[in-house]
Amino acid sequence: MRTLLATGWARTLAGQLFAIAIALALGSVIILLIDESPVRVFVTLMRGAFGDSEKIAGTLLQTTPILICGIAACIGLRGGMFNVGIEGQLFLGGFAAAWVGFAFSLPPVLHVLAAMALAVVAGAAWVAIPAFFRVRFGTNEVVSTILANYIATLLTSYFTIFLFKRPGGWSETPPILESAYLPELFSFSRLNLGLLIGLALAIVTAAFFRWTSAGYAVTMVGSAPKFAEYGGIDVRRVGFGVLLVSGAVGGLAGGVETLGVHHRFMEGFAPGFGFDGLIAALLANGSPVGTIFTALFFGALRAGSLLLEVDTTASREIITVIQALIILAVSADLIMRRRGDRTGERRWKF
Amino acid sequence: MDLAVDLSGITKRFGAFTANSGIDLAVRRGEIHAIIGENGAGKTTLMNILFGLLQPDEGTIAIGGKTMIVDSPAVAIGQGLGMVHQHFKLVPSLTVADNIFLGMEIRRNGLIDRAAQEERTRSLSEKFRLRVDPRERVAGLSVGMEQRIEILKVLARNARTIILDEPTAVLTPQESRDLFRTLRSFVDDGMTVIFISHHLEEVMAVSDTVTVLRDGRVVATKPKSALSKRELVRLMVGRDVSFDRRPRGQTNGKVALEVEDLWVRDDRQLAALKSVSLSVRAGEIVGIAGVAGNGQTELAEVLSGLRPASHGRARLHGQDILDLPPAAIRAGGLAHVPGDRMVRGVDRTASLSANMLIGRHRRAPFARAGVIDWSAVHGEMWTLIRRFDIRARGPEDPARSLSGGNIQKVVLAREFTAGGDVLLIDQPTRGVDIGAQEGIHDEIMRQRAEGRAILLISTQLDELKALADRILIMFDGRIMGAVDGAAMDEDAIGLMMAGVDPADMTEA
């Protein structure tokens, strides 16, 4: 992970585009194996994602949670913390926001703020447990946050089904009050303020790392912890804080999804957004602004895939295959780059 | 003359840069031939050409009297050459024997015959008196042991001429001495050793003939007996470099750093410092001499707040510092040049500016209200680049694009300008070219003249002799004794470094 953030952006961009190209090429082979035309599949994907303004809004709707989860991942990566628990933080944040939304009656703006605040607290609290074990006992946060995901999804299911189930409904809570809705941006889509929250968050995060003392401290802890310790930075405290903020943003993603799109909490309401966000952040090499574009890419794949089963013989799962191939290609690129670093052949200014 | 290796007129260019220029090198059979020169003088390039890893643009290679084209290491190995690289190429998860026979496994019925490999390893190990356990896994072995395996690897391929590239860079002094003894026994058996180094002492200690390279050219080839250390330095650097004691004024400053009865544990929870007491005055350089690994690192770490003390006191300007975090000790006026500069001293991936900023990233002039003023940081870094003669293109260069000596200058520049008036300097010139060492020594003396209190830890006695006002000798976590820097008795220091109590010396 260490070399991840230390390379030039041009090289990064070239590397990632190459990774995507390889993934699409290998995806094409698989599409050919099921006797479908890759060109038709990709054109359909593009049409499904960007065909008209409604489709674009649909893409942006899918992009929003991936983007916010991606920012959560970026914050962790920058501080040397691999938060794989964003999915769980998203679920708890989503549930917490819904609970404030349906259980309390508050004036409009205040209601949203209160629901969001609890979502953020829930996400941070959920990651606080792995974070504590990490800084106190050195427990690997990758493992502990993954495990926490299972607990989070099942815990929210339990809340939904046994404690707050809407009478007569599916596995979902009662709907939230309208005062807790995030305002929609257009009349023809559920696309809402959440997208702007995500974009603002990306820019604020980038500025934080670029220009603030605290952002500098986080970066040093992430890239050279012993150096940071020597320089007087409290490495444990920074590490704990980084995970907490990362979890808080993960919780926020859940809140945005609940208040902006579903207006209730449903069991399994946001499958895979946390993981997609993590991949988007990795593909963007930990850059918050870059994550805007990679999140858009994954959002387009998700939105475009809806049309795929209608217009082609390919199944929607083909985008999962393409995503998996991208992960492989990116990992291979990282390994190559790290090897280059070790032998000192490649040196990149940043 | 019976030559094991005869290179003549070797030239190698990389683009516009000429790494080797018309090099002649004749190595006699049965000698230890040292090739010495500063970093970048062309030593490694030359050896890579001899070993077939690089092709020369001009010149010829003769091995054992036959002129030939060496276009791959296989050719070189076939001619009885063996190379022990500076960075070992072992597989940690395999055993010693498996590593030695990697690529030339002894087979039976198409399967690897482990027993035969182990037996061969054992016999090689006995024959050359290089003790190893053939069945041990390489992971977890000491660096000295890994090198021993590399040498056995070469011997298993029937090498008669062994090339070692900077073999002592990673060894402890004891391991180095063992290595030299081994090399001597090789030449006694009629083998030939080519030894690449930039360390004067070991070249003087072990070699028969010395070839000095500078800027890609041979500046001299002489028998060691015809060379003095001073002359060797002049040949390497191209000018006289003084290791004489630096002239200095008298000082009688206030005590700035005081340590009393300090006990510290190392990472294995063993006592690394045992009742250490010392004090450093303003305008004074107190040297800590000793073989590496006798508690010096732990002393530096505990004083800078990176390691807890188990018992004792340490005061910086009268303030107790043992329970303070590193940031508070820095704020109290301690600057620290760490011994392991690549891990502690810099973030290799970060820019020079980012490296300079550490510890100062929260305060004016570089930060206001939590926001960093990068143009001020870059401006300061430019100033330091000029003042400390750091060879870099600019403040935004990543630290890893610099040579070791220049990285050390970045660390010194940062610490000497951080505002601390007590300087804790651990191994200031380790791995630094001789020419650059002089500049670092100048800077340390300047700090002394400005009234800073300096605790200087070094394994090089010459350095302490040149700089220190008083020298304390450490052995096994204890201060064995102190000597005056101006009138130091090297024999006494040597004995104390080996653990002999000075009280016993007078009796003897």
C-alpha cells in the first residue's frame, strides 16, 4: 500500500487506463464465449448509462454512494489504514438515519441534519471497535473490518425485522417523514442532494490532504510511520482518527442513500456500494478527486447493466466480471510498480 | 605473470554518461585485489561487465589468459568466476541447501535429491570452514549468515575467482573480521578475490593490491604496502581530505543534557543500557564510541522519546524528559539525527520539502491556523539545498532520487535548523562519500561554535578523534570509561570497546 500514493498522477492515469483496457479486453473474451458480441454489450452499457438525461441521472444516482464510500476509503488509504468495513458502516449509517427519520418529528432542515449526524456517529462508532484493536494490539484492520461487515448487515437486518418492521410490509422499516427527505435535483429522477454532498466531500478531502497540517500528518503516518513517530506525530492517535473519520464518511454514505433514495431502511438496501467505493478509491490511487471519475465509471457500469438484460443475451453479472478483472489488473499494476520501486529503477516525482 | 582476470581498455557509456572510460585491470592469481572508489566511480559497472551482466562498448576481457566475449553470467561462471552481490538473492522460504543448489539441483529419478544436496553443502561448508546448517531455512538468518550462503553458492559452482561487491556494507565488525579471515584462506588455497569497497580501513586491512577508480577511470593500481591511508583518500577524492583533529576554542557552557543511572530495555526486553550517566555542556561535543549494537541506538531512541526507559533520569535544560513524547522533547530543544536514516530520518517517497517540514508542520512560519504555506516550505528548502550543498534539482524531488550522502544532508539540514540547541547525532557519515564527510564535519563544528551541545554517536574512531571534546566508550550497555578527545589513547579505547575495564588496565 505504501507506494500507492507516491507516484506521479500522469503515470497513475496511464496505468489505470491500461488496467481498465486489459479488463475490458478480457471481458470481451468472456462475452464472446457466451456467443454475444462485445461491441453490442459495451454499446448497450453506454446507452444504458448515458443514453438520455434520465439515464444519466440514473448513472449519477448509482455513482453517489460509490463516490462517498470511495472518499471514505481514500481517507483510510492515505493514513495507511485499509478500511474494508465501509459496507458495514454504510448499513449502520443507513439504519441510523432511517430511525431518526421515522421515529422523530422535527422541522425540515433540522430533521435531515439530525439524521445525517446520527448516521455519521453510527459509522464512526462501528469502526471504532476495529480501530481500537488496531492501535492498541496491532490487530490487522483488514480482517477485523471485513468481519465487522457481517455483523453490521445482520445486526441491521435484526433491527429491521424484529424491532422496527413496518406492519404488513417487507423486511423494511416504516418510511421516514418527508421532513427528513434529501431534496431531489430534478423532477424526472430520484437523483438528489447526495451527489453534491459527495462532490463537495471529494474536494474538501483533497484540499485537506494538500494544504493542512493535519492532512500532512496523516499522509506521513500512512507512508512512513517510523519517520512520522520520530518527527513527533502521535502515530496511534492519527491512525485511530483516520479510521474513525473514514467510518464516519461510510456512515454518511448510508444516510445519504436512506434519506435521498429509499426513504426507509430495507434489509440489504445497498448491496456492494462499500466495496465498489473501495475499488473506486484504489483505482484512483487514493486520490479523492480521481475517485469522482472512477466512481462515475462504476456507477455507469451499474446503471448501464439494467439495460443489458433487456437488449442483449448477456446477463447483468457480466459487469461484476468486468469489475473483478479491473481489480486483478490494478493489483498486477501495483505489484509491478512496487517491484520497480524496490530495485530503484523507476522514480516518480509527485 | 599469471593473471586470473585481465581487462583492457574497457569503456561503457549509458547515454551521455560514461561510467567506465578506458579501464585496465589486471588481477593476479592468488591475490586479494581491492577496487576502491566513491559512489558512482564505476566499480559496480566494471564488475557487471566482467560478470557478463553488461556488455562493454569498447575493450577486451581475458579470463585465465583467454580473451573472450562474456555475454552472459553463464559464460563467466563457466570460466570459474563467481559473484557475491551487494544485495543478496536468496529465497527466504527455502533451506540453506536448497538455496545453494537453486538452478543446479542435484536430481535423482527426476526429483530433487535433498539428501545429496545437504551432504554436498556439508562437505563444502567443512572444506571452506564456512559453518552453516544445510537444513535451516534462510528466513530469520542473520545477514552475515546469508552472505556466507551466497559465498557457498558461488563455491558450489566451482568458482576460482570470487567477486564481492561491497561485502561489508551490511555486516557487523565481527562479521566483517570473519569474512576477511575467510577471504584470506581462499587466496591461501590459490583462489583469487576481487573485493569492491569504498571503505578505506577494510581495504587497508585485507587487500594485496589496490586499484582506485575515480569518475570512471583508473587513477592508480598499487600494492597495498606502497599506499598510505592518506594517499588512498587523495586518489579517491582527487584532493586532500583532512581527518585531523579540528581546531577549536575553549568552552565552558552550562550543562544542557544530563543523564543519570539510565536503564533501558531493547526490543527483546533485555537490558540495553545499564546505569548510563553522562552530561553534555553547551558548546561541547561529547562522543560515544563503541562497536555497533552496544546500546548506542537505544540511547539515542530513549533520549528522543522513541523508547521508554525502565529506570533512571534524563534532563534537557533541567526538565525531565523520560516520560515525554517525541514532540515535547523536540519542543524542549532536542534535535535528533537518527542512525537508520532511511527508516527514521526520511520518508523516501515524499518530497524534500515534505521531509523538511516534519515536526514543524503545525507552527509558523510554515503553517498558520492549521494550513500549510507550501511556498514558504519550498522557499526554505531551496535555502537549505544551497546552504548544505544538497545535490537535488529542487525541493519537490522525492528523497529517494538522491544519493545516500545527499539524503543525510537533508536530515542534517532539517535538524540543524530546527531550532534545537542540543543535537543528538547518530552516525553522521555512515555510507557517505569521503569527500562529503568533510563537509558534514565542518557543519558539526560550526554547530559547536554556535554554542550547541552535541552528543555524537559514531562507530568510526577517526570521526570522534576529529570532532569530539570528550569520548565515552560504550560496551554492552555500559559506559566503560571516558577519554579526552585531544589526547586520546587509541589502545585504551580499543580495550574498553572490547569490554576491558580501565581499572584493570592500570593493574596490568
